[in-house]
Amino acid sequence: MGLLTDTRTQAVMSRVILAIHKPLEVLLYIAGVASLLVLAFTPLNEKTYFSENALLPGLVERKYLNDQSVKDYAKELTRLGAADNGKGPIPEDWLKAQFMDLGLDVFSQNFTVQHPFNVKAKGTQESGAVSGTNVYAILRAPRIASTEAIVITVPYRNKEAEAGRARTHYGIGLMLSLASFFSKNTFWSKDIIFVVVDKEEVGMQAWLAGYHDSHSEYLPTSLMLGRSGSIIAAINLELGSEFTDHIDLKIEGVNGQLPNMDLFNLAVRLCRVERVPVTFQNRFDPSERIVVKWAGLQHSATTMLLNMAKQASGKPSGIHGLFLRYHIEALTLQAHPAKRGSGVEAVGRVMEGVVRSVNNLLERFHQSFFFYVLPSCERYVSIGLYMIPFGLLLVVPTLRGMALWLLAMQSVEKMDTSSDEKDNDEKEDGDKKKKLELEQQGRPFGQVMPLIIGAHIMGAILFISPQYLVSEHIASFNVTPQGAIAIGFAAFFVGSASLPIFGRRNNFQTSEDLPSDWQLLKCLTLIWYTVTLLAVSMFNFSLAFFVAVPTIPIAVIVQPAEQSVLKIIQGFLLLMISPLSLLYSFITVHHGFFNPGDAMVDILTQGLHKTVDSLFEGVVNAYLYGNKSFALITLVWFPVWFLLWAVLFRKASGKKVSS
Amino acid sequence: MALQKKFGAFMFFKILLGLITFQLSLASVTDDNFKEDLLITPLENGFVNSYFKFTTEWNTGLPLERLHYNLFPKSLGQVIRKHQVQELHLSLTQGLWRHDKWGYPPAGAPPGTQLWVWFTEETRDVDQAWGDLVNALSGLFCASLNFIDETNTVKPELSFRPQGIASEAYARNTSLLRYASLPREVVCTENLTPWKKLLPCDSKAGLASLFKADKLYNAHYHSLAVDLRPVCRSGETPCVESAVELTQSLTVVFRPLVQSQQGPRQDVSLRALFGKVLSGPCPMASSSRVMVDLSKNHSSNPLTLSPPPSETIIKSTGERSIVYAVYDVKEWSARKETLNVALRWTQALKYGPVDSPPLLAYRYLSGYGQEKGGVSCLLRNNLDQPLKVIYTETIPWYMRLYLHTLQIRTGDKTIEPDNVVYVPGRDRSNPYMLEVVLTLPATSDTTLRIDFDKAFLRWTEYPPDANIGFFINSAIVSVMLPRASNISGAGIIGTAVSDVNMASSFFLRLYTEPLLIQLPTPDFSMPYNVICLACTVVAIGFGSLHNLTTRKFDFVDKSSSDGGNLVTRLLAKFRKKKDDGGKEGGGDGKEEKKKEQTGDEGSIQNSGDNDVDT
């Protein structure tokens, strides 16, 4: 118990910290980053397994047998979709008629989503609102009173919406065919809801909000008659051709939420049983030959990093991602088209197997992991493993923070002792008294707190600025909303960054007669930064990790510099880790990874365009889907960055000491 | 003498006559009557409802005083006698009656188990009687009725009235009424067996011989019910003496689809539905009939019956008529023939939208997450006149309702309830009960919503399968419908299906969907980890923080106490040197200055003090 109160051990500890914190920090940083990457190595992580025994995966004989009807449905859909030059609305009547013919309860939901900024965004009408129609049908399970349900979704894509996205007409065909097959069986213990989703994420969100009766100002109420009970799981199917090369599983949801790992394992297992090749992040598992070699590590680590990059973006990787927020386990099966390969029937049997396994469940998914990263389809790194490297990483700023805390006290002392030099005789008498005073006066919180509070107020202003940036004054300037947000943010950023440089001396630089406070300022900033990173890592580990890796070393070494060269170098490094440039670098690196052939300039400019878009998207997603990335950046990480920036421009030390 | 003799003979005759009349009256008192009916109603989109109704009427008063039983089941009679029951209504149901597709049921019941009982006025301790009764019934029907306790029992004030004869004063005394519902307790064969044992013929003869568990439970809806109530003796127009009526009913909805070239066909027969044919009536039954509801026989796809019915009953209400084809099972058995009623449609089944009944209720949960939520109910009035309904919710205590959040809206208009009865719940003792009387505007959708917070349960209060969630009772919507249209089975109150009173208005009780909510559930799979972690955190974190925050730190003058020890001095010196080294290693960049300072004040005592400070 004496650990914290015994002054002697305290003294020893503080001396140890001051002595070895620098080499230790370097060591911990390298150990942290390296050990996380090494976790992707197959011998170091674990094989996936089924935690929930009730799933009984692949145990039942799958009986789905249908080929022709799917093809017919798909043909009909292509014909209907081609109307109006492929710009027509979702063929609501046709879909309803098909479901009706199967004897299901058929409903449709008309939705209109107000755009947060009431301006014309990409792919919307003039009014700035997105409207569409979701068609859905419910197969009522005979044995329950509609208390639980399983959802199968397929996004509807006509030619116009198809840009960049694969077609799904075979998916809708397969869904109808499955509905017909399912409705002939009586073993269902959960209702099955088949949803044809219009307008991708927006439509999915509208449907979910309608189903859960949770409306926001952007999603006005629409009467929804057809409901079932609480949804246990949702499977999103994207199938655009008769033959499938492989099925890619997508799991990442809004805010980096992931479905329960049992559901992922289930999909993998059933694909394997039906001999449909399965990938994760569009990458096959490393082959047996290379799995314990360097190439195997490279392969797995790349898959894992891609998984983490998607998770860190906070954007859903498919429309399934919106379910996760409602505590509904969901994933996307994206079939990649091929001239030959697995047929529709195999994919249908995979779907049948997944749905029937979920149907077996007695309780909700709760057994397996909710926090994990995947280096391949068969291996996983759980929260228990990946938090250790991350913890090592976070010790770095904590250590430096502690060291600075101790140094801050010393500099105050020094200030005092140096000013007391004259009356050396009285020193011994007044020594105790002085120490007491010092203890009470303590570290110069009074000097740094206004700055810290100010920085956070700036963050809050930035957080609420998009409405003003876009909705109020966009008409006066000839810019797109994307541009307005990007320019506005950049301007705010430059303005705030210039504050410490041109700001008044006594606000941003220590005045002559006060002790230097940069240690305390930096100490508090680092501790606050560590705390926020830790908190973020609890719900979106990847985001915290990707932010921590580049920022921590720079945040740790920044300190006031007398020489202008050092100052410029540090300033440059700090600018590199500012939220905007970090976003830009991540997006550029990601873009560069997928387009390795492109010229450097192309990659850089493409990255810039994507950054501008994703900035806007981030803001819109924050309003529509409750994406937290924008709030994190503006309310937490921008103030932290600004405080570090301010540290750079603070005076190195008190008057006398520095002289 | 002769007179004497004559008188004696007269007396003898009189006594004899008296005895005979006494015997006769005794016979007429014990006289009980048993009827059995089966009503087959084809529903839209390929569903078929079969409604079995077994009625035993016993000319005796309540509370039961007689000890001799004839047709009335003794096992139930004893329970009723012991616990002073006036009326008893029990239903055990699997599945949900889909009002929007099937119209109204002949006997409505919520999914799961429902029990409501009126006790006699003589009952001294109603709660005690209720507690004993549920345990007795639990044993009688092999159902977990013993889970009914004070945490799920309510006394509704408005929506439940005695269904038999009762004085107005008695009907208003709801302290004699108890209602409870267990939405998770579904029905299965172990309930069917004791239920059919209450019948005079068990399932050995009569309509009950059709019961085959594998067919009955492979259905879309299955509901067993037992209803007991006092009624007027049959044939008495002014009600002088009462009788006890026991109704046992079984409602099963099938979807017997057969694939054919033209599409699915919904042709049904007794053999197809139940796997058996009828060989005869229950010998104890005074009447035994099979009826087919032909009211919805469309001319576009007419339905033919084989064999042809013995008679057809047509009852007209003006705008629409009810048509029943009746088969007298006794007649068939007299002819030594088995009866296999078959319904055959000329065309294959064509799915399509269904005519909506006058009043519909859809209930759902609003919101998501484990902190709070709302219960909403959409009430759709399809009639062109306002409807007055009573909406009743029974909510367990762990959903903390807030009455001020009660919102009733039609479109953008807020509707003021006519009356609200609200009994707030208390943790672990009684549930919330809300009864709202409201008037639904003509042809409107009215949404009623009330919000709740989810409570934390103690860890021992979770059931073993906590992660399935917690089932919430169906809401009950009671209404007087002005027209008897769209009742799939009618015969809700009449003693036999064919005797249904086609009164201009009739009472209807709608049961909505039960709900399944998720409460914050601990991860029971790793209690050991959690306990270890929590204890460690508490031990380290709390202990030291408590120490730091409750102690006052002060400086101690070391020189005055024991600074003189040689060892401590040496140690202190050693420490001081290391301290200097550490500072250099720290790379402060101000080495010269530091050395100067330490040189100035380099006494052992001071450095010791410095130790305390740093």
C-alpha cells in the first residue's frame, strides 16, 4: 500500500523514470508496433472456433434446389431495370407481386431522407432529399408469435446506381427463390424478413429507423405496418452473376463495429462446406506452404491491416454495417462474378445453411468475440491479444507525461531557488516554509488551463461549424458542399495554427517573470491524449491504433526550441500529424495500395479528391448514421494537436534559468 | 276405517309420488348435458381454422356444493370448489392469431398462457385463493402456471367483466378478479393430454378422437382453452336458477397446401388435416356436429363439399350472411358410416390482399439499446364511425413505465384519453398496469406510445437463458364492435356455435403481439475473470486512492529525529549521487547550473529533504 504514499519509493521511482524514460520509450514504441504486426503471424494467433453450440453449423442437410427460377427472375429484373435508360425507380409492383405469389406478407416503405445540409449532394435530386422505396416481405414462422426475426437484404441497383458497384439482380432472384423454398418448410422458429433495399445505405438506414421507430430530423416518420420481433441477425447478399468466383465476406460497420465472430465463422464454414471459395478483404487465406514463412506473415499482416483500415474509417463496408448499431449481428456476402465457378445453387445453399443455423439459435449471439481483427478467414486476434501491443504503445506518452510532471516541479523549484540565491543565509530557516508554499502553489496550472480550455472550445466550434459553413452561406459562394467543408476546415485550421505564432505574447508565450510551463502543458496534453486513445480503442481499436502510431512519436518529442531550425523541423512534423494531413496521408496510402501502377502525382491528387469527399461524407455520416469519427476528430484530436502546436511556441524555460 | 284405509293408501301414494318426484328432481338436478362441435373455417390465402368446442352444462349452483359428478370433470370440479371460483378462463397458446389475415378468432387468446379468474363473494382471502388455485391448475394441466405470482398478477378494472351471469354489484367488484399471463409458457402435448382427459369420452370417441398431437402441433396457431362460468339453465327465459357451463375449446390453424401444376391447392379434408376420419360421436354427447363455414365462399372460386351436408344454416345480418354447412355425426354413425368431410375448390389458390377487419392492433417496441425504450401500439379503425376501445398493458416491474410519456396521436393530432387507470409497479413485487379508454376516430390510424427505462436485475434474477431476452405480455384491446361482420368463427359467447346470437353489436377482445426486450445482461460465461479483475482493480486502485485522499501529508524535520545513523547517512549520500546522475541522464541541458546549485546546498539533511519533495 505504500507504493503511492511512501515518499522514499516515490523518490526512487521518479529518479528511475527520469533516468530511463527515453530509451524505454523508444523500446516500447518499437515493441508495440512490431508485436501487433507479428500477431498476424499464424503460429502466434488462434484458429477460429464456434463458441455457440446451438448454431450446429452445417449439420442439417441443405435442400435448396433451384436454378432456373433465379435466372428468370434476374432476366426480368434486368428488363425492368433497363426501362427509363436505367434510371427508373425500384420495380416496386413487380417485386410485391412476386412476394405475394409466394404467399408472404408484403409491405413497402416509402422514405425520404432529408440531406443534413439541404443541398444537392451526389446522386440526389434537386431538392436535396433522397427518396426511395424499400420493398420487404415477411415469412411468418409458424411456431412463434413474431418475437424474433432474421433478415435477408439485397440492395437494389439499377444501371444509374451501379457506378462502381456490382449488380445485384441475381441476388434479388436468389432471394425470391429462397423465399419460395423457405415458405414451404415448417421448421422456422424465427420470422424471416426479405428486404430489397433501395438507395443503398440511406434506404437501409431508413428501413432500420422505421422498424425500430427511432426517427431523427433527417429521417421523417413513415408509417410502417409490417413488423416482426427483435432481429437476431441480418445477411446482406450481393450477387450479380450466375457464376461466382469467390464470396468475399464483409464485416465492418458504422464506427468500426463488428458482428459477433460466430456469425463470421458460420459464413466461412458454410462456404467451405458448399465448396464456394471464400475470401476476407478479397484475399484468400495464405496457402499451407507459406503459412509459417515470411511470405505468410506478409500476407496475413496485409489482410489484417486492410481489415483494420476499413474498421478505422468508421464507414460501413456494406449495408449490413448499419444493422450493427442496433445490436443486430450482420455481414455481407459479396459474390465476385466469374465466367465459371460456383453456381447460384451453391450460393443459395450457403444462404440456406446460414439462415437455418441462425434459426437454431435459442439465445442471441453472445458467446463469441465482438472485438477482434482477422488476419485470415480461419485465424483471429482477439481483444485480449491486440490490447497488449496497444498498451505498450500507450505507455510511451504516459511515461513522457510522468517525466514531464516531475520536470515541471523541478523547474518551478529551480525558479525559486535561483531567485532566493541572494539571501542564502535565511535559506535554511525558510526552507521548510518555502517548500510548503511550493507544494501549495504547485505546478503552474493557472497558466496552462486557459489554453487547454480554449483549445477545446475551438474544437467545439469546429464541431458545430458544418451547418454554418454549408447551409447558411453556400449560396453566396460558388462552391460545392464538399468544397465548402474542406475549405472551411482548412481555413479554420490555418487560422488556429497561426494563433500561437502571431498571437499576443502573454497568451501564447510565457511571460518573463513566470516559470516555464511547457512541461506541464505538454504533460497534461499527453495524458489526455493517452486517455482518449485508450477510450477510443475500446470501441474502435483500429482507429485508435492508426492514429496512435504516427502521432505518438512526434507528440512525445515536441518541445520548445530556441533554434529556428529545430523549430521548423518540429513544426513540419506536427503539421504532418494534424488531423487533416493525417486523413490525407491515410487515404493516399490506401489509394496507392490498391492502384500500385498509377503515377505518384495521380495518386496524390486522387488522394486529395478522396480526402475532400470523405471529409464531407464523414460529416454527413455523423448526422445520418451516428458516425462518431467527426466528433472525435473535432472535439478531441484537434484540441490535442493544437495544444502540442502551442507547446512548440512556448518559451523553453523561465527567465533566469534560460539566461 | 275405510276412510282410514283410504287415507293410508293416499298417504302411501303421496309419499311414493313424493319419492318419485324427488327422484325425478334429483335426476333433473344431476342432469348435465354435453355437446361437441367442430367448426372448420377456410381462411384467406390457404389457411384453414378448425375450432373444436366441447360444452358441459351442469344444472347446479356456484360455489359447487355437490360431491357427485357425472359428466362434469371431477378433478376440475374439486379444484373449483376448494378455491371458490366463480369464473375461470384459462388459455394455452402457441403462435399468434393474425387478425389482419384471418379476421377475428372464435376464441381469442394471447400467445403463451393466460389465466383470469373471478372468485365468489364469499372468498375471504382472494390472494391466498389465487395463489393456491394457480398451483392446483399447474398440476392439473401440466403447465408452469406456478410461475404466476404477485409480480405478474393484476386486477384490471375496466377490460375484464364476468362473462357469465352476475349481479351488477358483483361485476364492479374487481377485487374479486385476478388476471395473469405468461407469454413464454407455450402449449404442447403434455398440456393436451390432461386437457382432453377432462372430456367425458377423453379422446377415445367423438370429435376428440381426431386429436393427433403430431398434426395438431404442426400448425400455424394452436390454442387450448378452458372456460368456466355460471349461466342460466337452458330453457329458462327469466333467469331463476343458474347452471355451470364448462367450455373446452381448441383452435388450430393449418395451412394444408398441396403443390399442383396450376399452383398451390388448399383442398382439405378431415383425413388430411388430422390424419383420421370420424367414426362416431361421443356416446355421452347430446349433440355432435361438424360444421363448415361457407360464408366466404367466393363465386369466382367456389368450394364444394363432399359428402353433402345434412343441413345448411343461414343467418343473415343484413349486409352479409353467415352460412354453415352442418353434419350430424350421430346420423352418420347411425348409418354405420365414417365421416370424412372434404372441401374442394375448383381452382388453385391465388394469393392476394385480404379484406381488413374493422379494428386492428399492431404493437412493437420503439427505440433500441439497453437503457430505455418505448412500447407503441398502432390501432387501426377501418370503420366509418368512431370506436371506443379499452387498451390494457401489463408490464413487468423491470420495465419502468413513465405515465407522463403516454402519447396518443392520430396523424399529427393528439387524442385525449377518456379515462386512464394506472397502477404503478413496484420492484420485485407488482407489475405496472395501464388501462386507457380512448375513442378512435373513424377510419384512422392511432398510435399509442409509452416510454420505459430498463432496470438492472440482480445477477441471480436472470434466467439460465438470459440472452434470449424477456417476454412482455400481449396488450389487450377490448371493444364493442357495432356490427358482427368479419368474425371468422362467431360463436364467441353462445353456448354452441350454431346458436350464435347475431346481435347488432358484440364484444371483442384483441390480443396483440407479445414483445421481446433485451435487458442489460452480464456476460455469465466469464464470471471468474470478471470477479478477479474487479477485485484486483478495487484492491489496488481504491486502496491507494483512498489512502491518498484521506491522509494529510506534511513535512517532517528529519534532522531532529534520527538523521545521525551512519548507515542512513551513507545511504542518503549514495542516493544523492545517483540523483545527480539521473538528472544528467535526463538530458536537461542545464548541467552546469545544476551542479552549481547542488554544490551550494550539498548537505546530507537537505538532500534528504529533497528526497521527500521529488
